[in-house]
Amino acid sequence: MPTSINLTPEIEQRLDFLASLTGQSRAYYLQKAIEQGLEDMEDYYRAEAVMARVRRGEEKIYSAAEVRQDLGLDD
């Protein structure tokens, strides 16, 4: 789906340089940047949701000692 975006001249220049340096298209790097940014944002919001449950006492927390013992790492 086509989408338009306004880039600052600095970002355009950096994108053009990267594209010319590697032979990839600007669209390739824009797609990669969006994919990585979305993954980062999704990770952040998932972690934020877990921390909210921890603060409310709705999420079980394990100490490092408990994890080591359960996995048999201290044997």
C-alpha cells in the first residue's frame, strides 16, 4: 500500500548516501527502518504491560536463586 512521508533534508541525504553506498533502494531502507521501529515499539509496549501487571501484583516474580534451583543449575 503506497504511503507518503515527509523527510527532513538531513534524513533524505543520509538515506541517499546509504542507498548509494550499498546499491539498495531508498524504499528498501525505509521498509527495514519501519519494520525495526515497529518491532522495538511492540517490545516496549509488551514490556510496559508486564511491568504494570507486576506493580499490581498480578504477575509472578521469580528470584535468580529460584530460577537456578528450578533449572538445576546449582547442582
